[in-house]
Amino acid sequence: MFETLSDRLTSVFSSLRAKGRLSEADIDATTREIRIALLEADVALPVVRAFVAQVKERARGAEVSQALNPAQQVVKIVNDELIAILGGETRRLRYAKTPPTVIMLAGLQGAGKTTLAGKLAKWLRDQGHVPMLVAADLQRPNAVQQLQVMGERAGVPVYAPFAGNGVGDPVQAARDSIEHARRQQHDVVVIDTAGRLGIDSELMKQAADIRDAVQPDEVLFVVDAMIGQDAVTTAQAFMEGVGFDGVVLTKLDGDARGGAALSVRHITGKPIMFASTGEKLEDFDAFHPDRMASRILDMGDILTLIEQAQKTFDEEQTAKMAGKLTSGEDFTLDDFLEQMMMVRKMGPIKNLLGMMPGMGQMRDQLNSIDERDLDRIQAIIRSMTPAERGDPKMINGSRRARIAKGSGVEVSAVNNLVTRFFEAQKMMKRMASGVGIPGMPGGRGKAAKQAKKSKGRRVSGDPRKAALGKAKDAETPPAADKPKGGALGNLRLPPGMQLPPGFDPSKLNLPPEQK
């Protein structure tokens, strides 16, 4: 969503890096480009003015004029101001002291409230809560049925006393749901309310009546991030008519310019609490202003990447796989397929790579990634017998033809997969043994073999040189006192690099050296 804004800001900062000092004209030109970039991203004009004024004021201060690298200081200032305009700190849900906690969703029709209700319910369940969904949207056709489907997919019960489609009292449904939740021991209630195609008095009155009936702990305003400037107008109308505590942005994976995310928080003063980035129930998480600012400035989002990996990968399974990777030989096509499937659970490969710093400059390559290639690799491996997956060396010409036919690909695709697997296996063996990789532990390479063949130091025929050699031998500590080889003993740090003070390598929990 923020690709255009990110590209513009990155190009602005690139032009600054060649300058040793920033003049007044440089600051004016930079802030002018930032203003254009924000306006092109559909950010509201009052927000642009406030943002640019703050950046310009700080850029003229001592933190830039006295800095050794002014360009980096300007990037830091823009990053700080982006975080501030997006809300500063991450806003968490407030839970009631006495369950259930009541969360009411409000917004226009088409913003994605019902889908978001299912995502929020699954997110709460993953956090250890016992949520319940309430069908209070009785206006839109099949809204109740859609919520029931979302609840079933999320593994969360749905309270739906009325069939909907224009029949039933949404205020009564919402009121009765609280007592029902207490009886069923649900600690969180998520109420899905009706929307309209536009702002009208009937919509506001119904939302206000539901709010008064259930006294929610959190009222979340759901807004489609793709509607641009209208998001600000709608947010202001809901703020005056119903009031809300936080904002949820949906469809952040769309191709809109993303100005709503930068505008709503500043205009309403209410924090963005959650962000929805796709169609799957898992494509939902808390909104982190600092991480979003980092993504916009193409500095990556490593924290989110780590969190997703921790959710997906089992710690014991990861340790077991690490042992296989270090050995090289034990790593089979079954292990490769398992790793690939676990990575895919984290989300699209393009999105994962996009969280790495500097990937904005490789956007064309990222866009060319075809997820179907992974499906083809999976089909090829699944078409092999267990014996073939365990020992790919046995896959001869006839077996490759059979595998290609079973997976619906050309024989060349099978050949490429097997060849690349063997190359990867060799590379892992080289990394495990340290061959050709300076400073890598192990050291069982060519140099180690030559040292093994050597039968000791040659003694010079010159008596004076022989005496010097004996003196050096006397100064050398015995073998028992020498640092042991293996995981860290042969580790050579690059010139100028030192271990931190107090660092004790012996306390590291490393896998045993492969024999």
C-alpha cells in the first residue's frame, strides 16, 4: 500500500547522502519533496502541513547542523515524526475487570466489519481468551450467515437469536448477548453491528442505541484503507455521532496510496489499534506505529518477521532441523519439503522478503516471485516414493520420467530440483566443515588435511637456528593448555573485530562438532 510513498521518500534521502552539510536551500528542497510525496499518497492536507512544518523545524535545529552525517539525521527525524503521526506507542486492548469484555465494531457497509470480527475473534483465541461473536447486523442480506461461517472458521461460537435479513431487534440481540456470555463463561464479546453505504441518522441512532445498551469497553471504528480522503470524513462523522476508542484499518494489502492510515490518527486523535492485511483469518495483527514507519522508509520490519517465525516454527523441531543442516548428509527432500511448508505458513514469500531492510529497491524482483513455483516443487516431491525422498541419488532416468508424469511437469523440472538439492547439500557440508569459508568453525578442509599429514616441524641444520626453534618450543604451552578446536576454538575474527567484554564462549550451547 505504501509503495509509492516509500519510493518517493527513499529517492529524496538518496540525494541527501552525497552532501556533507545541509544548507537552508537543501532543507527547503527536501521538505518540498516530502510534501509532494505525502500529497500523492492521499494524506489529508492538514496532516501534511503539520508534518512538514515539524520536520522543517527539527531539520534546522542543532541535531542536523552539528551532525557528522546530516542525511541520516534527517531520515531519523522523518522516522520519528512518522511514528508520532501514526500514534506513537502501540495501543493495546483494555479488558474489563469483571468479564466479559465487550468490544463493539462500527463502520460503513463494505469496510469489512464481519470478516474483521472473525479475524479479531481468532486473534483473541490465540491470545488465550474465550471470545464469542454476536450477530447484531440484521439489515444486510445474509450478514448473520456470513458471521456464522466466519465464527466456524475461527473456532468461535456465534450468538445469533435473530435470522436477520431485515428481521429482528439488533439492540435486544446485543443486550441479551452479555448475559448469555456470562452463562457460557466467555470472557470477551465481539459485537458486529450494521453499516450503511453512507452516513445517515438511522445508522448513527442504531449504533448509539447498541452502545448505550451494552456499555462496551472498546468501540472500534473499522475503516477501509483504500477509500482515501473519505476515510477522514467518515471517521469524523462517527466520532461525533457514536464515538469510538480506536481505529481498525482493513485492506492494507490493496493498491491504494495509504493516506488514510496517516490521516485518521491525526484528525481524530484516536489510535490505530489493529491492521488487516489480507483475506485469511491469520492476516490480522496489532498495529505498531514504529514498525509501519520503518516499512514506509524501507528500513524493514524484522520484529514482525521474528514474531511470525516464532508463531510458526516449533522450537524443538527447529533445533532438530539445525542439526541436520549442519551435517548436510542427513538433510533429505522430506526435510526440505517440511521447511518449505513451514515458511509458507508465515505468509506469501513476497511479503516475508518485503520485511527485510532495503527490499524496496528490489520491488520488481519481488513482484516477479510466483508462489505457484513452490506448488510445483511440492508436487514433484510428493510424487516421489519415501525411499526416493530419503536418498535422491537413486532417482535415475526412468524414475524421473515417472515423477514428472505424476506431478504434471516436464522432466527438466525434476532434473533441476534434484540438481539444486544436491548443490545445496554440498554447500551445507562445506559450511559445516568450514572449507573455503574464512573464520568458520570446524577447519576440516584442505589446510587441516595438510597439517595432519605433516610429521612435525623441520629442524634446521644451522645450530643457531635449531637452538632458536627449541626455545620457541619451550615457550609453547602443552597441548592440554591450548584452546580446543571445534565450535569456537578455530574461530578467527576479522581484523578490528573483538568479542564483547566478559564474553565467555564456553557457556554457549552449541551443537557438538560433527565427526
